[in-house]
Amino acid sequence: NNRARMLISCPDGPGIVAAVSHFLHQHGANIVQSDQYTMDPEGGMFFMRVEFDLEQLEDRVAGLKNDFKSIADKFEMQWNLYQLSKKKKLAIFVSKEDHCLVELLWQWQAGDLDAEISMVVSNHSDMKEYVESFGIPYYHIPVTPETKAEAEQKQLDIVNGKVDLIVLARYMQIVSPALIQPYRNRIINIHHSFLPAFVGGKPYAQAYDRGVKIIGATAHYVTEELDGGPIIEQDVQRVSHRDNVSELKRIGRTIERVVLARAVKWHIEDRILVHQNKTVVFN
Amino acid sequence: NNRARMLISCPDGPGIVAAVSHFLHQHGANIVQSDQYTMDPEGGMFFMRVEFDLEQLEDRVAGLKNDFKSIADKFEMQWNLYQLSKKKKLAIFVSKEDHCLVELLWQWQAGDLDAEISMVVSNHSDMKEYVESFGIPYYHIPVTPETKAEAEQKQLDIVNGKVDLIVLARYMQIVSPALIQPYRNRIINIHHSFLPAFVGGKPYAQAYDRGVKIIGATAHYVTEELDGGPIIEQDVQRVSHRDNVSELKRIGRTIERVVLARAVKWHIEDRILVHQNKTVVFN
Amino acid sequence: NNRARMLISCPDGPGIVAAVSHFLHQHGANIVQSDQYTMDPEGGMFFMRVEFDLEQLEDRVAGLKNDFKSIADKFEMQWNLYQLSKKKKLAIFVSKEDHCLVELLWQWQAGDLDAEISMVVSNHSDMKEYVESFGIPYYHIPVTPETKAEAEQKQLDIVNGKVDLIVLARYMQIVSPALIQPYRNRIINIHHSFLPAFVGGKPYAQAYDRGVKIIGATAHYVTEELDGGPIIEQDVQRVSHRDNVSELKRIGRTIERVVLARAVKWHIEDRILVHQNKTVVFN
Amino acid sequence: NNRARMLISCPDGPGIVAAVSHFLHQHGANIVQSDQYTMDPEGGMFFMRVEFDLEQLEDRVAGLKNDFKSIADKFEMQWNLYQLSKKKKLAIFVSKEDHCLVELLWQWQAGDLDAEISMVVSNHSDMKEYVESFGIPYYHIPVTPETKAEAEQKQLDIVNGKVDLIVLARYMQIVSPALIQPYRNRIINIHHSFLPAFVGGKPYAQAYDRGVKIIGATAHYVTEELDGGPIIEQDVQRVSHRDNVSELKRIGRTIERVVLARAVKWHIEDRILVHQNKTVVFN
């Protein structure tokens, strides 16, 4: 597999697209998709995602990266290059509700998530058997007020350096800053409301009390601020006065599943750039 | 026109539907539509909307209402009877943005809003000529910090007792409690966000800053709490990182127009019941 | 469990709601939900769904049905009474694509489908192990042009009289009229297009060729006319020129799953009435 | 105003993006937005839209176009360059229903359609006064079976060479091939159904008869095949068994208005490329 993707952010200025595309062309790469976005024509940020094929990529990737440095320096780029042959490794964190996990595993089995699911981590043992039937290791790390610090250290030991992305698939615990720090913009959470409405606990009960006519779910990167990180994707469904809290939960489960799976897929496919607590999604 | 509608709220209990439908049948009325909703089978509230035809309604309506009192008392009903021949009178309040007003007037002209538009009230004179070209009186009541109390008194004098419903069609002033009081659940506002997200001013700028992927608008009855009244209708539209604040406003204008017009139509058609800051909408 | 539901269709006329609700009240039943719809105020059809509680229902249901006959005769009603304690029995037919089956089993496990899944029938053996892991019998009945008649007879023998509803969860064979006949309005199919667009085979390829900007799925009752039966539910998703046929299929799988599950749930909850190739859905 | 846009289609191959962006950079242009799409990595078509600023554009545009020819020839490009200072001229064709015309005029007045509305052409005189109040010429050209050929000749004489885009805003006549020919991919029609469902006349009646649960509207370029041209945009709205044909029409009017206005806006902003009866829309 000779395909790779580059994600680039830098201050906008003339000649960036020309420089990047010329560079790739000179190195024999064939661009198969390219997306750009400039925040503001005058003085804003420039974002680019470019997908290309290059023969003998594995042998030439180090040289390519090295050669790109001069362009990157010139335009003050933050950039990454991802080879499609190196699948991203995922850890899925889950508590007792299984619907988001089931969806991710089903999409992964169906070949829709081009990643490796390295492990499932849970504060409960409920889904151990189910997860292991897929051949995926399951780490049961109970979390109590007393063992919280210890549990977080265990989590960190298990994932750190071993996975590329952590997915909180209705993991009902607050994640430690010690985990957020090394996984900045690499932890995706699904919040069961249309953020920023109904931050925090029991969002469906909050939605019911407020009498909203549409409910939603939000996938976002996790930051130190609860439910405050960059939003990746949201979706909604119409509800009515007839729907009580458990009906809202039932309807919401399908929204949550779909929204989380989309966000994970986009991350895996290197479609997301983050800038100042907001995302640029090339989809 | 011999058609009428009843809206009924009462504590739930056995025999309500039987009593109401039996009563109407006994009086020679033919039910053309009937909707019920019980909040909770055990011990909740019961809501009913029934639409019926009764020959010589005009002559018999007083007797019908009188006869219904014993049923209403028995079940502790709050109820209203509306004759379709008596069109509701509307006052539309507007500031400088015209899109919601234009939509309401267009739908009204197209015959989709079965009401009388009695007047337009504005703190600006911009739309005077346009409104008057429809033969609708236009009251220009400027509002400044100094003249606020006086202006509110003028508004009250103009509308009170003369209109049945006040529509705030992007009226960018806070409405006086003196107006809210007599028009409880009869003032509809359009808020240009998906409430309860982005309460207050500049919701599109707030939405842009938070980086949401979907924007919305909310029609609600006005209460003393800013943007906190019973929600009637909401709708949304997908946006992306490419949409800046003015693009969000442009997209939002269409959502606002549509959502407000739906809420007004439902109110006119007696489809909305309010209970504890939430609406039951039979649509 | 003392709850039951009645579904009623009859020519419209005065006094129907009064008669039914009075009858139930007289027999000590407490109506917990009631929906009516009249096709056309003058001379159309009347449809009603009423859900009620009646103490000692099991002992009294025969008497209740018997007593109701005089009302049913008077108004020329077609009607059914369903006890919630008697769960509907489902047969799910499936071929090689598993997403609709997986969704139904997941929702059933989550308690969202209040039915009994009696069996899965397939022309392939692929999902035998998976289905049996739920303790559900799996009948593998291969269908070839030569064995078609024999296979259909086997299917009929297996399901007839033993199940209440047949769900074609992406069963890629045309169902025999011998099966349709006894299961009139009791076979639900999911068609992977927004009917009536793209009837027949390969709807996603047809959609791609036509360049539509939105794709959909349709759940309908099966009749002798291919993809021509009464539509129960449809939903859609936006697509773009970037989506090739396999991408449309991937997006479509989620729509199919959701739409089929909704239709099955509504059927199980007795929310659907059929009249002249169209459905009335009280949801 | 020094801004321009290029739309490019050509067979895919290596180096196109590099060549175009390098060319623009060399000529001193600053790319403010660039979108590409390759139909299929191997052997498909390549599409590009690039928006750029170039100082003293008016003086340099002829030279720029001339210099670009060698690149265009090399890659076998079909291409156009549009200056934003030269607003597109529109003719709107309308019959008796006014909602699409009203929407376009309102959006145009609000500054959302960056074009010149040169004329309105109608087979009826109903909207003459309304249109002329905007200072827009109104041509009333009655069409009867006898005068059809003559009327079409008149239309052609009026528009040909004088407008860039013809918008059929619910113009209920079939457009002459003599008009389609010179305006290939420059006539936008709004069809009041979710094409390809319900081609031809009375689509809402067809939708009602089929019992669909969602209705829609489709904006497409007009070709010789009735309702068969390249689809630009579609949108939908949920309906229910309660909605009769006139209710479907009412709901549909809002979908039609919004969908047509979006398609016209995208055309004006040079966001649409057509290839083999399908559109690529960069929005």
C-alpha cells in the first residue's frame, strides 16, 4: 500500500497550495484528493488535507518527510504525514451501556473502520465476554472514589504509547488530566446532548424538563473542560411531548451510535484538524 | 361556518374521553378530529383537542358552553372553545430585520395563516411603507432608554383587548411584564438559536465561537425569564467550518422564518396546550 | 399485565368515538392512550387506536370482545384487540448482509422490541452460529431456481401459524404469493431506496447513476407487486458527488437498519392500520 | 474588485493541481479557496474550482487567460474564468404560483444572491405589478397550443445573449429545445418532487396516492428529457397520513423555495460543474 495523507495547518499566505502540490509532483507522488480551507482570506489560518500515492512509499517516506521540512519551515506549518498501511490503534473505553461499543465493533467488522481495535477498557466487567469473543483484550479497571488515582494510573500504563486514539463510548467517568495531556485531540467522547445545551449529567432528563422538540448527540475531543472540547460532529432527531425520559434515551441511543462512529471514522481517515477549540473537518 | 375546536386540560382519570365525546354526540356535533395525550398513565395530566361541526353553531354555542360546565367541573378541566368563524387577531412586532415579517405576510396572503393581521408594531419606521401596502396599520413606537416606560405603555394601549396573539418577528427589544401578564401564552417569540443553547444576545456569534456543526431556531411563548418560556417548535440546519458568522446568519434566517411561521400557524389552529413551562402540540 | 389495544377501521360517521369510549368506560376499562384519524370529514374512513387497562383482563377479554360485536356491527368496523401479555412472534428472513438482523437483535436484547423472535430463516448458512448464540432457531433453506418451489413450501411449513410477523431483513429473494396470502400486511420488507424511486435491483447503483443528492430507505408491507406495497416508514441521508456506489451502500446501511427497526417496532406496538395500499401510523 | 474564479474539468492525471496553483502563484494571484474532486483515482475525471485575488484583474485578465491556454491544452481541460465584478444576468420564468419568485426576489433584495435580475418572463400577467415594483422588466408572453411556436421565438429573442442564466421558478410550460440548446446547463428548473420519483405532472397527487412518508423537491438543469437533467440540489420534509394533497402542496412550497434558491446561489457562485448528466457541487 503506497497511499499516504498529509494534514497541514499554517498562517495563510500566497503560494502554499502551489508549494505543496509542486513538491509532491516533483517527488513522483500522484494526488488523489486535496482539500483546503482558509479561515479568512486576509490574515487567517490555512488548512490542508492531501491524499496521494507514491510508489515504494515505505522506502521513500523518510526522505519525503525530510525534504518537506524546508517548505514546512518557510510557511511555519504544523503538519503530519500518515501512511495508510500503518493502521491506527484504538482503545475503546466503556461503562455499562453497550450500544456505542456494539456499533463500533459492528462497523469495524463490516470493514467500515480502517483501524485496529487494540483493547477495550472498562470500569465494569459486563462486556468482557462479548468483547473477548472478537479476540480483543478487555481490561477491567474498577473506579471507586478511593481507587480513582490508582485506576487512572493503570489506564495510563495500559494505553500510553500503545494506542493512537482513545474512544469514550459512553464511558461514564471523568478522564484524568494525566491521560488528556499525552492524548490531546486524540480522545473522542460522545456526549448525549446537542452541546452546548445540557452540559454535564443526565442530559436527557434536562432535555425533557426543558421541553425541547429536538434532541441530539455530540462527538468532541476531550479537554480539561467538561464537555467543552472541540466539536467534531453532531446530529439530531425530532421528538415530541409524547416522549418521556426513557423514550428520549432510546431515541438518543441511535443518534449517539451514529455520531460517535462518524467522528471516529473521520479521525481514522485523517479528516480532522483542530484550531483554537474548533475543528476543520474535510469530509 | 359551523366548525369549532375545544382545548381541554385536566388531571387524568377514567371516563374523560367518553364524557366529552358522548356530550358532543348528544348535542348533535360531529367530531372531525380528536387528539388526546396523557402525560403519565398513573396520576398525570390529560390533554385533549377536539374539532367538530355543529349545525347553527352561532346560535347554539352559548348553550353548548353552558351545558359543558357540569362536565368541566366534574373533571376539574381548564378548557376553551374556539369558533373557526371568529378569526384570531394578530399583532406582529418587528425591528429592522424583515425576513420573519415577510414570511408571515406571504403565508398569510397565500391563505396558509387563517387569521387577521390587525397591526404591525415597530421601534423603527423602515417597514412602514411595505406593511401599509398590504392595508395593514403600522405603529411606529420608538424605544430609547429614556422613553422605554412610555413606549411600553403605548404598545399596551394599542394591542390590549384588540389582538389575540402577539408575534415577535425578530423584535429586538425585551417585552415589558405589563404586556406579558395579560398575554400569558399568547406572545410567540423566535429566538435565533437552538435553545437552551445560546440564550441572550448574538447567538450566531456564540454558535460560531463554540464551533457547533448544526444551528437552529426556536419559537417559544414569552415569559418573564429571557428565552426561558415554553418551547413550541425548533428546527435546525447543518453547517460547517466554512461558514462564518454572516453565513450562519444567512442560513439561520431561513430556519427562523420557517419555525416561527409553523408556531404561529399551530397557535392559530388551536393545536398548542401549555403545562408547567412545556407545550403539548397536536399537529 | 392487564393492558390491551384495539385497532379499528370503519366508514366515518357521527358517534363512533363516543360509542367506543363509552363502551370501554362502561366495562371498567381505563383508556391510557387514544388516537383517531378521519380521512376526510365528509364520507371518508375513520381509524382509531385505543390502548387501555382493564383489571383481570385475561378472564374478561372473551366477554369484552363478544360485547363489542354490536358496536362493531353498527358501524361496520374492521377491528382487532391485542393483549400486551401475548407477545407477537417474529420470523426474520435474511440473506448474506447482516446489518439489519444485527440491529433487530440488538434492539430486541436492549428491550426496545417487545416481541418474541421465534426464528431466523435464511437461504445461506452464514449467520447460523451468530443467531444460535442468542438461543434463536436458525433455518437454513437454500433457494435455487430448481428448488424454488420446494424451498417456498418449506418456508411456509416452518412459519405458517407459528409466527405473527415476518421481517425481510435484506432477504434478497422474492417472496412467494403463497406466503404473502396468509401474511397480508404482516410481512415487512426493507427496500434500500427512497421508494418509489429505484424500484427493483441495485438501487444504490441506480441512485449513483441518476446523481441524486439524497438517498433513502423504505420499509413497507409486502404485496404481490414488487416494492409496491403500503409504505410504513422512510428516512433519508444527504450524499454528495464524492460518494461512489460503495460509499452509498455504507451510508445506506445505517438508514436501512434504523427505518426497518422503526417499522417493526410500530407493527409490534399495533400502531399501523392499512387502507387501500396506504398506512395510517399512530406514532 | 479583483476576485475571479476558475472552473476546470479534465481527465485525471498527475500534476494538475501543481500546474494550476503554480501558474496562479507565478502570475501573482493569491488563492483564497480551492476545491478539487477526482471521480476515481484511476482513469477518471478531475474537477477543480479555484477562487483567487489578482491585483488589477480587469487589465490583466485577457493576458491571464491567454497564458493559461498552454496548461489547458496539455491537460485537455474544459475551463472557464469568471470575474466577480461581472454579475451574472438572470431571467426568471414564472407562471401563476408566486412562492419561488417571491423567495428569489427577497433573497436578492437581502443581498444573498449576487446577481442581476434582468427580467421576469411569464405566460400570465398576474405578477406584472409586483415585479415591476422592484424595477424589473416583466414580459408577458401568453402560451397557447396555437401560439406556442411564436411564443417560444419571442422568449428566445428576449433572453438570448442578454442573460446568463434562466431560472424556471415554477414555470409550468415545457421549454423549447431551441432555448435549451444555447442555454445548456444554464437553465435551472425546480421540480416539485424528490426526483426521480414522480416525474411529470401533479407530483404531489402522485405522492399522496403512493402514500410516501417524506416529500421533496429537486432543482436540476433542464435537458431535452423531461425532469431528466442533472440534479443540482434536493431537500425533503417528513409528512404523515394526515396530510392531504393540499397540505402536501403547502409543505412542498417551502421546500421548493429553499431548494431552488440554493441551486441558483450555487450557480451564481460558480460552484457547479456538470459531467455526463451529473453535477459536482463545491459548496
